[in-house]
Amino acid sequence: MLLDGLPFGVTNWSQIPESVHPGASGTAMVRSRQLGDIQLRLVVYSPNYVADHWCHKGHIVFVILGQLTIEHRETPTYTLESGTSYHVADDDGPPHRVLSENGATIFIVD
């Protein structure tokens, strides 16, 4: 990731409109900002959330609250607790998706 041309700024996430994204089960409440080629997202997953797709995109994920599971189609599953992070490059390895048994709040840079 090259943070070239990224404008200086401060985000008050409570003022960013929230959108609802249904998963295969549960929902994701998403607030996002697009800054050039970089997207910032604050996501709140409901309990029993399972993503409705497998993803190839690279991410940096930080778990603020709760627990998040990153499932890879062909490799190990990773469980992230509050205060932990996960990172993967675009098209690096098998596709992945998110699950959250009890709900989670995360911050994503991609």
C-alpha cells in the first residue's frame, strides 16, 4: 500500500452514515470513507454473522471489540480477539471470509 496523495484529515466516525450489509447470516453495519485508492471502514458485525462471499482483496483488520474469525478456503482459520490484527495482500493465497459468533467491531484499511 502506498499512501501517496492521501489527504490530511480527521474522521468523526459517528458522523459517517451507516449502511447495512446482510451476510449469509447476520448483518454488518458499515461506515466507510474512500480516500483516493484507500478505503477506511468501521464495521460492526452482529452475532452469528457469516459473510456472503469469499474475498481476494487485501486488508489490514484491527479488532476493536469482540471476536472475529477469518476463514480461509484452503488453509487454517484464524480467531482474532480484541486488540489483535490480521493482514493479507491482494490475491495472496486462498480466498477468505469473516465470521463472528458473538459479534465484533473492527477497523479495516484496504
